[in-house]
Amino acid sequence: MAWESVMKNFAALYIAVCLALSSGGASAQAALAAPADFACTDKAAVHAAQQIIDAWKDGYNRRDPEHVAALYAEDAYYLTQHFATGIVHGREAIQAYVKVGTDAGYHIDSIRMLALGCSGETMYVLTRYDSTNGGQAAFGVNLVVLRKSGEQWNIVAHEAAVPDPATAIQRLEIPASTPSGR
């Protein structure tokens, strides 16, 4: 599959997840289904994704940004609204970014996998996390892209989004004629 097609599917799935999380209900479950050409039946890949999610959460909660950064490829990207440029690039910069949160005592309460897809040496994982930051409960969603090199999976791109309940669309009306409105 061409990389352009992979990225097109990622973008479509990301939009579907954002809509699903906003709308709730049965249409949310339909929207979270992986595109057919990305359905992941590779049990080893699914296991690797869960291990990375667990290692990320555990390293973060141990306040070990070096452990978290080691999960990323050397030239990985982390996209976040919590950094001035929106893009953190490279393992060292990601470690420094994570350190800001761990030094502040932020805590990841849970990370739940919502969807996963894989094709060859590439995989994506969509998650929802709940956290406690400065005594305040928060949640966000992540789109994590992983690439396998040899036997090792590494994060190559990570986008974290934290919805703002004050400005977020609260509900969507999805027409019954669309595939996700079945």
C-alpha cells in the first residue's frame, strides 16, 4: 500500500474518531471500526501495541521521561496543542517535552485502546486517556503511528488532542445514508 494511501486512511479514521467521541452511542462504535484494508489480525502486532501503551503509561507515572522517549523512533514527531509550535520533533525533544509533565507531577490514570489497524510494518493505535493534572481530572485522545524495524516497534508519530468541553461540538446528527450512520 502506498504511503499516501496509508496517510489518507489515518486522516479519515482520525476524523471518524473525533466525530465518534463527540456523538456517542451506536454511531460512535461504527465510526471506530478500522478501514477494511487496515484491519489488524496480527496478534503479535496487537500485543506489541498494548505493551507500548502500558510502557508509556508506566514510564510516565514513574516520572521517567527517558523510558517514555525510548518508545519513540529517533526522528519521531509528537503533535500537541500544549507546545508553542504544536510539533515536537526527535526523541531528545520528546523526552524534554514529557519531562515537563512528569516534573509537574501529572498522572495518567488510564489509557484505553479504541481502535488499531496494521499493514505490513506500519500500525496505528487510537486511544483515550484519563489523567490527573495539577489536581484536575482531564481526558484526551491519541493517534499513535508505529513502525516496525527488525523485531522492534517504535512510535514514529503521535498526536495528542485534548477536547475543550466549553467550545467542543456536543452532538452530531449523522444522516442515516452515510456508512457510519447505519
